[in-house]
Amino acid sequence: MKKVVKFGGSSLASAEQFIKVGNIIRADKERCFVVPSAPGKRFSDDTKVTDMLYACYSLAEEGRDFKKELLQIKDRYQEIIDGLHLELSLDNEFLVIEKNFKGKAGDNYAASRGEYLNGIVMAAYLGYDFIDAAEVIFFKENGEFDAELTNEVLSERLSHCKNAVVPGFYGSYADGRVKTFSRGGSDITGSIVAKAVKADVYENWTDVSGFLIADPRIINKPEAIEVITYRELRELAYMGATVLHEDAIFPVRQQGIPINIRNTNAPEDEGTWIVGSTCQKSKYVITGIAGKKGFCAINIEKDMMNSEIGFGRKILQSFEENGISFEHVPSGIDTMTVFVHQDEFMHKEQKVVAGIHRLAEPDSIDIESDLALIAVVGRGMKSTRGTAGRVFAALAHANINVKMIDQGSSELNIIIGVANEDFDAAIRAIYDIFVVTQL
């Protein structure tokens, strides 16, 4: 049995955290391949190494002196090395980084050095092979991840390693230039490595004991999710749940590899299991609640629009022409509403409205702003009657006006639209009706 383990920045912020991680890895001989992030914050007012690198490179790009800032980054790593009592020097690495910064190697290169250096330290600490992600993870010239080439090269390389460290977050173009994933991309690297070695489990270690049913900033000590399916996770991640980068799902999902979200600071906790499918029923009817603020609704009215072939296409064509994607499109006999991100829409609203008038000739158009969307997700909803009714009852009891409701045909989720100002209260009301009353 093989496990790939990824550790986030908070798990590797200091020598003390490194020791915790080392104990976790050594406690299970099946934890063969390790994917580290760059060191995160050691305390609340601290700065992540990645942010330090961005700031340092910004000075270099402007032609200003950056040696002091680079030395501060080097000191962060030296503090970890000294705390682990390692005979390891990063002097040559920092000389190369300084040279490449002066040569304006790019902010992708700069940001990637946090993981790269931490990977070297981790490999030295564990006694594992170090594999530079730039040598085994590849991007096409258009910036798209090259999954096929990466899997071929990475599988071959790791087949010769009993244990290895592959830093997260970055890879390279064909010409060797470094390219990073989006922030949080070490999750994706872990998933890619798990696929390449055909791992039995991908463990993603962070600073929380798995997924929570709702945001702990809104709900005080929300219940944890024991098992969640990939589809449920996609819905929650898209709507703002951020424990795991949403793109990290795809490589392991293709191979049926389960993901286990664990807590570095509480390794005895089972955490959350993310699986393709399961016969296990959720503890509650819902699996999770997540949402985002900052939407607006464009309400279009036209008599007998439902009998006009191509009406919906004409409406959406105006958004497409202006480079705006939509979130949801609930409709009725004479009405159609398009929900979009407010910050994307507001600067182009009159162009979009003019386009709708030109293409579809509606009777009226009304725009409503400052809206929030909340997703109530759960595989248990499909077999439970009255779920939508309970959502409405909970919101009505909390005096919250529902602007929109949209339920997918899979019956896996219900999307509710409310005013931004009602966002927190709505989540609390839904959590109370489905979780608190069941405890």
C-alpha cells in the first residue's frame, strides 16, 4: 500500500512543525511520497514565505536592491535547518535565486522557490530523494497543465524511488521556464503525484481536522464531515469552501483514489474522507453549506418568452459577447434571471443590457445587486422528502427574503439567493434546522 502525503504551509512554518510532520510520516511506512508547501505563518502577524518572495522579486523587477529581503527569506529557512540540527547549506541555492531575480526570471519562478527550498529541507530531514517538480510536472505553451506528459514522466521517475519529496505548486514549460499553479496549488501537485504512483490514499495534511459542515467564522464549532463524495466537494469548493483546492480533485478522481484531509496538529483525528461514491449515509440530511457574496441578478421579462425558440440563447449571447460568465439562470413562463459576479458585470452592464434589447427585444429588464448565493449540498437530500421546504421554513422563521432558489436535477444541491446582508443569518438558520435540531 502506498500513500502520498501533502503538507500545507502552516504545517511546515517552523522547525517545531517540521518535527510534527516528520513524526507523522515515520509513524506509517506506507507514507512514501511527500509534497510540501512553502513555510506559512508561524504566528498571526507573520508573513508567509511565498508573500516574502513576491515582495522581494517586485523590488528586483523594479531594479531596486533586494538583498536585505532575500536574506530575511534565507534566515527563515536557516531557522528551520538549525532547529532540525541538519548539516545542510542553502547558500548555493540562494546565489542562484539572486542571479535569476536580477535576470528577471519572472514572478512564477520567484513564487515557486518557497516550495523548492522547503522540499530540499524536507528531503534532507527525512533522508528521502529530492525531485525538482520542474523536471517532472509540465505545462503546455498556452499555460494549460499537460496531464499526459506529466503522468508519463513522473510515473517513470518515481518508479525508481522508494521514498521521495516532490515540492508542490509549480512545474515548467518545455523550455524550462517555471510555471506555477494558482495559490493553494500544492494540493494539485499532491493529487498529480498520487495518480502517477497509483497511490491507495492521498493524505492532505493541514491545520484543521477535515471539512466542516459550515464556515467556523459564521457557525461556532460546526460539526465535521466524516465522508464526502467528489461531487459534493466540487459543489462546496466552488461556492467557497477552501480546505482543498478544487482542481486537486480531478487527477485522483480519475483513478478512484480517496483523499483523506487530516490535521497536522491533531494527527489522531480521523479527518474527512473524500471518495468517488459511498454507501455510507451522512450523519445529517445535508453534507455541507457554503456560499459567496457579491452577485447581481439581471431579471428579463417578456410575454410568452417560453414559446419563443432561441430566446435563452439570445439573452446569454449578450453576456458572452462581453466576456461575462453566468452562475445560474432560473426561469419562468414570462421571466428569466441571470446571476453573475457583480464585480465582473458592473463595468459592462449597459453594454450587456443594450445587447439583450438588441438581440431578444424584452418587455423589461431589471437589475438587482448585492446578492449572495448559498449552496446546501448533500447526497442524503435525494432520498429525503421536504428538504427544500425545510430550507424555506428556516429562512422564513429568520425573516430572510429568498431572492432565488435553484435545484439541480441530480438533487445533490439547492442554491438559494439572498441579500448580502442576510448571508450569515441565512447560513445559521439552515445549519440550525438541519444540524442543531438533530443533535
